[in-house]
Amino acid sequence: MIHLRKNHENVLDRDIGLMIAVIDIDEIGQGRLMPGDGATYHSVTYQVLVFKPTRGELVEGNVVEIMDFGAFIRMGPLDGLCHVSQICDDFITQDPKGNALLGKETGRTLRQDDLVRARITSISFESGNRSGKLGLTMRQPFLGKIGPDASWVENDVKAARGEAKDEKKKKKK
């Protein structure tokens, strides 16, 4: 079990995904000896817990870092990048302190530790190690910041129902 964990946990494979943990060993085959080598080699059937993101999948995660070019979002064991052009349908600027991204027209803000819903748009894995890149978007309706305070998704739902338009009319009066 120790050897399996050492060689397979936290390994990224293009076909399987990120192997997070070796859960159980189902079967250990009969061992073989190699000439000149004192070790025995066994075929093993085992179970692993994997995370395999797919293109188009909806994910939820926390913003872990804000940069001038976008936000890094942690979705379980991997991070993805949501470029500023994919955060919302607005002109995005970084606040002077650098800890938030601000929408000019919509007033939407994205800060570190915000909970968000995004769609995976691109996946690039290099087999054999833990480096992989996930591209994300939050520009589509019902994606973006979620949670109890200033939810973008709730605002999109209200706008789809026509409630947001009524509020704007009331403010004009």
C-alpha cells in the first residue's frame, strides 16, 4: 500500500485525471523474481479516488488569489484561472490595493475567499506530474459570485423573472 501511495497519489494522468488517494487494494497477484534483483514484483488491482474535470462542467470553488489578469479559483484539489475577460460582461479593473476586481458598469466585485460558480472552458494536463491548467468562465448567465452577500446568480435569476427591471423603475420614480 505504501508503494502504491508513493507512486500514484497526487499524480495527474491525461486519461484518468488527478489521482488523489489510493483507497483500497482489491487483489495482489503472484509475485515474480527478476534475476539479479532481490525484490518481488506483483500485479495489483486497486481503487483510487480521482478528480477528472470535463470541459463544460459547472464547478463551485473559492477565489484563492486575485491578479490584474484574473482570479485563481480552487475547485477541490486543483486551481483554475478565470481571466478578466471571462469574469463578467463588463469592463473589469483591479482596485488600487490589488485585492479585488471591480466591474465598471455593473458594480460587481470579486474578492479573495468569495464563493463562485464557474464553467470549465479548457483543460490542459501534462501526464506524470501535478501540473495542469484549467480555464474558467463566469460570463454566462447564472454563473459568478454566489453566497449570502451580493450574489450575482440571484441577481441574474431576478433579472430573468423581470424583478430587477421593476426595481430599476421604482428607483427612477
